[in-house]
Amino acid sequence: MNNYSRTIYNQLENYLKEVRSQGRYAFSLNELENVFQMQYPAIKQKLHRLKLKNEVLQIRQGFYVLIPPEYSKQGILPPYLYIDDLMKSLNKQYYVGLLSAAAMYGAAHQQPMGYTVVTESSAPRNIEKLQIVFFPKQNFLQEGIVQKKTAAGYINVSSPERTAVDFFDYIHKFGLNRITTILQELTEEMKPSVLAKIAKVFSNTAAIQRLGYLLENEIGNEKLSTVLYKTLNNRQFFPIPLSPQKEKKGETDSKWKIIINTEIESDL
């Protein structure tokens, strides 16, 4: 490495130390190009040396995170430390939801194998090496999204009530048994008044029916199920199968208009 290259490399290291001192873990290629007035090939060479030292990790094209000493052995950084920066770089609305949100509220009977993030409409590609899984949502509502503080700032997370309703938008991905197991623990954190607000604006009526039925008949939480039934009374709703993955055969619960076409087997 010649003296010029060494100088640039040292400047880059110092700049990234400054980034970290600001409480940030993430940075972008565009940021470095603007700071150093250099093009990608030259910066890439310097970053490569830092990657070999396990101090920098590329998450996706043009987006990197710093690996502090406490995470150097794993060689990766927990997604909650950079997910907000990543989604801002993609200009996408998002929230940490589903399994990852449920785990944050103590419903971690089944530890999620990946980091589940809900995004508006077309989702980015999953980042398989880091097990970040994106779930697109066509009707992206702000109701029920809260902010949680992390060591790197704040991230968007679905509330317990929003998390519960959301699962039924992706029922094919998780299955009724798994969802019911999670709900048995998640309901301890749910409030009827908050659930009522979310249900009122949640467009998936079938999700409200299935959640309400499970809350009343499998979990036995009358307060939560009652607010969902009040929501349904202000809508037209029709008979649907409890499991959309099975035939529409079975008795129909007249209250929720749920065709009971499967038995629930919770893991708890």
C-alpha cells in the first residue's frame, strides 16, 4: 500500500470511528463517496480491507454496517441495530412485525429463525445470509405501529394488537396451530381499546373473523373477542373456513360465521 492509499485508508477508518461515536452502526456507499469525493472502485478497495478484518459487513449493495468488537466473533450485527437505517436507504415504510414482534412481547415459545419485517407493497428481496425476511403489505396502515428504543436509536414495531391481526394476513405462511400458540402468550399484552382501533381500520374482514373466533373459543378471552365482534357488526361478513388451506367442510359457528374445518393443536 503506497503512502496515498494508506492516508485514505486511515481517513476512512477515522471517519467510521466517528460514525460509531455518533451511535450509528450503518453507513452507505453514497455517504462515503460524498465525504471523500471518490468513486466506488477506490472506496471499494479500502472497504475490502476492513471486511477482511471483520470490522465491516456489506448487507446489500451500497449499504454496510460496522461490526464492533463485541460482535466480531459472530461477524454479524443484530438487525434491530440497523434495520431503520436500511429501510430509510430503500425509502420504504416498514415495521418489525409478526414473529419478531411477538418475541419482543414475550410470545417467544417458538423462537423465530429469522428477523421478520413488514414493508409497504413490493418488498425488498430477503437477505438470506442474515435471515431477514420481508413481508409485503398492500394496505400499509400506520395504526398500531409503535417505536422501540435500541442502542442505535428507534425502530418501528407493530403493537401486540397489530401483531395479532397481522398474522391472519399471512395465515398461509404460519398456520393456525402456530398462530394460536403465539396468541396464547401475546394476549397477555393486548388491550381491548387498542385492538378495537386497529380492527376498525383493518380491511381484511376474514382476519377479524378468524382472530375473534380463536380468542373466544380457543383462548377464552372474552374482552378481546367482544371488541372484534362489535367491529364485525358494522360490516358485511360471510361464512369462511377456519383454515383456508383445507376444504370448506364442517359445522359453522353462527356467531363468527366460521366453518370449523380443522382442529386446533396448540403447542402450549
